[in-house]
Amino acid sequence: MRWLVPGPKRIAALILLGGVAYFGVIGRNRYQVTSDFIVRLPQAPNSVTPSLLGSVLAGPTMLGSLEDGRFLSVYLTSPEVMARAFDKLKPETTYARKGIDIFAGLQKNATFDQRLSFFRRQVNVVPQDLTGVIQLTTTGLDPATAFKLNRFLLDEAENFLNTSNQNISRNQQTFAEQELENSRKRLAAAQQALADFNNRAGEINPAATAEATSTFISALEARLVDLQVEEGRLKRQFLDPSSPEVSYVSDQIAELRQQIDEERSKLVGPDAKNYNEKLAELRNLNTEVEFAEASVKASQLAADNSRLESQRQLKFLVLLSNPATPSGQSLDWRWKGLLSLVALLLVGWGLASFVLGISRRQ
């Protein structure tokens, strides 16, 4: 009866024999469809040397395509894409388990997590580091299903690029236009405040009026100096300071001084013609108008640049290798699975021998 108890070698042989039987005969055929594409900008920057594909496909180096490929590798295996693309194929039928192969296909009444995990095993997105080319491989249990899944995912990738770029461009353009509108409102408010100030002041240009007043005061002061000189000369000529000639000039000097004081009060006095305060307020209003005008120009330039940049940054998907319906099954999974089984047996055998060796020494 001892020969009925399987030893380690017999167990390993039976496992290996079962693996050969499954991967060689029992396992259902798998079919793979591969397509290659690259993500490019419609216009290459001036600093990029045109490639063999021409200036349109030269683009900004492969780094941008690699980054987009990493995004697509996550997006194309997301639950949203599964709901839109994978469910179109009716996986309960096209990927249903059949025959004696209990491992291939989607189990009946699978949960959402099981469906998502199964879907991700059927899709493989690999960005090529050296070229920037993105390779999309889909697996199906029949050729038509594998081809349709690949086409659906290519459409999803193109829609994702278009939608994401359009949303980003729309948000940037909306923000730039909103800033332009705010700048225009600020300019209109500043101009209205300046007009209201001029209406309150009752003058078109208070600065010109203040300048004219200052010029007039300077002329009066010059006239005052002349009269003072004339008064001194008359006092020396007439010994009596109350003589009519001296009194006449003295009266002119007194009146001229009073007039100068009145004109100066118009510039610095507390009455309605306080030009110092008016000029300070006018300078602030003019500064606000100038700043608002500069802000409008900058916002207009930013909006135009944003519009041009959004058009230049639009990306598109270039197919380098179109998917095609496979004419034969894919054998990769068979020999990879068999080699993996052999490797596991060797590792297990080595670990078992190591453990047994230690136990015998003890």
C-alpha cells in the first residue's frame, strides 16, 4: 500500500503533467489584438527638429506622449470605460465560461469588483520609453470580440484626449475672458469717478486752472517787487512819507498784497477752491484710470494668448498600427503560463529541500 502514497516527486510530476494538459490542450484559445498610436500636438515648437515623419508628427519630443500614455493606461482600465466600452460587448455572453476550462472567462453572476478585475486583465496599455509609442493590447475568447474591444478603447482614448483638452482650454479661456471683463468694469468705474470729480469741481482741467493761478500769483509778486522798489525810490525823493505820490504807491502795494493772499488762499485755503486737495484727488483718479487701462490691455493680451495657446495645445491621436481581426490564436499565454508553473515548481522544490535539510540537521 506504500506505493499508493504519492511522494514529492510524484506530486511535482502530476502538477507538471496537469499544467501541460491545461496549457497545451484544455485551455480555451485566447486571441489578442494590438494597435500602436502616439499622441501629438498639431504644431511643433520651433526648438524641435522635424523628424522623419514630417513637421506635423515631430511634436514636442516623446516625453509628452509618454505622460499621456501613463494617463491613458489608468483611464482605459477605469470603471467608467468598462461601463461604456466593455459592457457593449455583453461580456456575460462573449466572455462566458464554457467547456471544461474552468479558468477562462467571466464567471456567472460576477460582482462588480470581479468584472472590473477581469476587464483589466483583458487590457494592456504599455507606453514605449524609447519612442513614446503607446501599445494597446486587448484579449478576447474569440477574434471578433478582441478586435471590437480594441476599437472601442481607441475611440475612448481619442475622446478622452479631445474632451480633456477642450475642458482645459475652455476653463483657461473662460478665466481669461472673465479677467478681461473685470478689468473693463474697473476702467469704466475709474473713468466715471474722474468724470464725477470734474463735474463736482466745475472745471474741465483743475490742474490747468491751478497752473494758471500759480502763474498769475507769480506775476503779481513780480509786480509787487517793482512797486516796492518804486516806493523806496519815492521815499528817498520825498522826505514826507505821507505825500500823495508815496501814499499812492503804498496803497497799490497793500492792495496787491491782499490780492496775492486771496489768490494763494484759493490754492491752499479751506474754501471750495482748495486746489491742493483737488489736485491730490485728481492725481489718484488719473492713476486709477491709467492702471485700469493697462490692466485692460494686459487682460486682452492674455485672453488672445490663451485662445491661441489653447488651439496650439490641442492634441490628437495618430494611429501607427491599426488593429486587425486576428487570424489565429495567441500562444503567448500558453508558454508563459507553462514556464511560470515550472518556475514555481522549481522554487517550491528548492524551498522544501532547504527546510528538510535544516530539520534533518536538528
